[in-house]
Amino acid sequence: MRPVRTIATVLFAAAVAVTGCTAHSTTAHPAAAPTPVSSAPPPPTTTPHPTPNPPGSGPAAPTTTLPLGHIQRLDAVQAIGGTATAWAVGTGTILTTSDGGRTWARVWQGAHKLHDLDFVSAQTGWALGDGILLGTVDGGQHWRTLGQPRVGPLRQVHFASRTQGWGVAGGADQPVEGSIPATTLVHTSDGGRTWTALAAPAPPQTVCFTAPDDGWLASDRGVWRSVDGGRSWGARPSFTLPVPANEPPFFAALQCAAPAAAWVRFDSDDHYAGHSPYALYASGDGGAHWRGVLSTLGAVLPVRLPGGPGTYPGPFSVIDPRRAFLLSPTPAAEVTGAVLISQGGSRLRWLPDLPGSTLFMPRSVSFASAARGWAVGADLAGRAVLLATTDGGRSWRTQLRS
């Protein structure tokens, strides 16, 4: 099983930024070869303050890199479980480290805004941007453009192997407030070269699979499970958020972990006075039972749950089926709160707040283990930041700042 990058959803003044996060099996199959982005690779350079990879630290760093230069914005990060490798993407950039973050290399640059990524191993992964999907099978030494579905551009992707992947496609770029975009569930069996539409129980917002046949789909206040590769999802949702029918729509940010765990953060479309309500739920038995973990929805929920660490929904990372980590900003106080969740959601450990000078707008977080993780976003000055922790989020150090 592989802990991967986070679905980060942060709302400021009704603006929503979304990235994805799940967990995968390490089982892989040969990937198809997509079309090159450019005909000539960039010239080899070295990263600032290069440090050789220590023995056993993971795969060798890409042999072709670019100067780090100015990093305008970072939107997503993913740690590769069991290794010292991590990836980060943002505006015009893909970054990677193979030594736990002591050095970072820039392995792609371009004009596209990349906002999502998904790796099934340290060598094979995908980066998603506005109207573009990039893929690598050699640890970032080469990136190739892949296909887009006929129904519209990909909004989110998730792969269970080198070839089998699912995505959310189509829908309006600027959805009408109070409505759910008319998105489509899509599937690829050739590593992202081609995509086909699948029937879905509702317009999907996020999707993730722990194996080629076992996956989850979330939309509004409902969560469904499929055990046949997304061909069917059951007559009823596995879980429905227990809120009144007249509540505004929700955005459901989904993550999963093998063998049968799912974590979902429900973000309300009802924003007021520096507050954007959300709730986190989890299941560890294939959806047979669900636990409310925490909530800032107040009396909207019929049950009382522990509050969240901040007033706005932030990114979270599923570490394994029973543990997760959540960041949540409070803009009015200029801090970002953090909580480490264990025992399937029954135990919450509140961690020290991060000041806005360190992290004001968290966009993504990903943990390789219960101790080691990374977060990306922006500080109070609006500069892109990449942070790392080796003690489970109790303390963070800046590894990169624009």
C-alpha cells in the first residue's frame, strides 16, 4: 500500500482549490508510451547545493534536471511510502527529491498550471494541469503528454497501476454557485493515452481505487463503493452525510487506503464570517460502518463531533487505513491548525499551530509514514512554500520558499 498525495481543498472568499489524495497497491504493470512533450530534453544542470543520495535512500535522482529558479506557486505534493522520494507540482513546474528533501530537483518546466499529481511508484506517475496530463515511467527523466477524454478536460486522476486509472472529467470551469458541476467518470487501461466514459451514480467530484477492481466515488453528500472496477456502484450510497435536504451542496474530498478504508471530507457551500464548515468521516471496513471524526458544521449534524483544528477546510493525508493527518487554516488568526488522527478516527492528537509566516494557505499535504510528511502552499506574504516534518507534524522546517 502506498500513501499518496492529498486532496487539498481551501476556500477563501468563495474560491475553491482542489487536489487529490489516496493510497495504492504497489503492484504495477508495464505502462504504455505516450507522446513526447518536446522533441529535445533540457540540458543537464545541477540543483542548488547538491547532495549525493545516501545508500538505500531510494531510486537515483533524475539525471536531467533544470535550475530551480523562481517557484511561483505549488499546489500538490505526494510522498512515496517506504522511500525518501517525494514529488511536488505547481505553476510551470514539477519538483522531486530522492533524499528526504535535503535537495530538490526541478525536472519539468512549462507554461501550464499543474494542480494535481498521482504516483504509483517512485518511477511511474502523472501530473495534471489545466487541459494537460503528463506522464513519466522513468522517475521524471522524461515527461510525455497523454490523452484527454472526449467529454471534457480531466479534473482529477487516480491510478491503481501503471495502466489502470480513473478520473473526473468535464463540467464547467466556473460552476454556478449552489450547483454541482455535471462531471463524468472516466477510465483508462493504457496508462492515460485514451479514456472512456463510465456510468456513475452521481456527478463525481473525487474518485480513488486501492486496486483495479476496488474503488470509491464521492459526490455532494454521498459516497459509493465499486468492487468491479467502476462498472457498477450499487443501488444506494455506502454513506450519506446526515444533514437536512435543504442544506447547500457539499464538495466531497475522498481518499482511500487498501484494503477497504475510505476517508471523506465534506466541505459545505455555506460560507460566512470567516468560516467555511466541513466534516470528516471514515470507514475501515469497506463502508459497512462509518465514523464521524470531526466537524465544524455545528447543529447541522444530528450528532456532536469534535471540532476541527481550523475554520476552513484544508488538505488531509491518509497515512494508512486507520491514520490520517489534517491541516485547517484560520485566516482571521493567521494560523494553520493541525491534527493527527489514529485508531480509525477515534483518537485525535492536536498539534501546534503553524504561524502564517510559515504556512498561511495550505494546498496539499502528504505523509510517507506516521512521522515523515510534506506540505505545500503559501505563506502570509503569498510566497510558495514547501515544508517537511519528521516527527508527525509536531514541528515543520522549510525546505523551499519562492
